Amino acid sequence: MIDVAEAARILAADKSIVRQMSWAPKLKATEPCWYQYESAVSDLASAQTVEGLLVRCLWRPRIRDRPGVFACGLFAEVASRIYAIDVGPLDDHTNNKAGRGRPFWGKHVGGIHEHTWSDDGERYGYAEPINGLSADDPEGTWREFCNRAHLRCAHLFVHPDSAVNAGQAGLF
């Protein structure tokens, strides 16, 4: 199990994705319009792929009056989300599982937010709002995610809508 110190070390290391950004229909999605991108991650200092470390992005386009959703996460050991930015204007989280003593402990955090680890509870459940990002700008979210997660690959973004419409989906 990864602890908070290890999560912080992983987050601080300079990294990059190893697979070009391509989008595919999300498996087991509750709605057919969800798309997913996944890549292993390499440590730039050692030029080695880090076993068990990956980036996963999810996207759902705007549907009628429902805004689009875009999420980027850095995962270790498949299920441990070390850091993430979620852009879901209708999302609502209550910080009651992790982050005791932090500024948004016990409060509702809605809309665009980041998830970080805490020393208590479910380590990656704590959320804080982020200003300046838009549900209509997944590239801006990707750039901010890369900056905060020390991923040196922000320039490799492929918009999910253009990739799906170009027939790129399914290369997964």
C-alpha cells in the first residue's frame, strides 16, 4: 500500500506518458458516450517506465443541457489515485472520508476540483475547488493536470472529440 510520503514523491518526480493520446469507448460505461485514454508513465530522470503507474483520462461530451465531463488522474498500483483533476460542473463531493483538519474538511466541493492524498481515511478522497478551468476546455484541464502532476507532456494533448470523430477511437 502506498503511503502519503510515497504519493508525494511520485507526484513530485518529473514524468511523461509513454503512449500517444488516443481515445476509445470506455469499457463498462453506464452511458455509451464515455471515452477513455490510458498510458503507462515513465520517470524522466531514469528514462524507465514505472511499473504500476499510469495516467487515465475520462471524457463525456456535452449532451443537450448536461455539461461535458473531463477527468485526468495519476494512479499507482492501478486503484490508488494519487492526484486528479475532475471537471464535472454538476459533481458534488463531501469531504468526510479524508482530509481532517484541511480547509475543506466536512464541506461540499462541487464542480471543478482536484483530489489529493491525506494522512487519514481514504487517502485520495479529499477534494478542493480549482478556479480558472472550464468544462468546455479539456486541453486547458490537461495542461493544468500535467503541470500539477509534474508530467512533461502537456503538448501531446489530442482533443477527445476530434480523435473520436476522426475514427481514432478503437486503437486502444
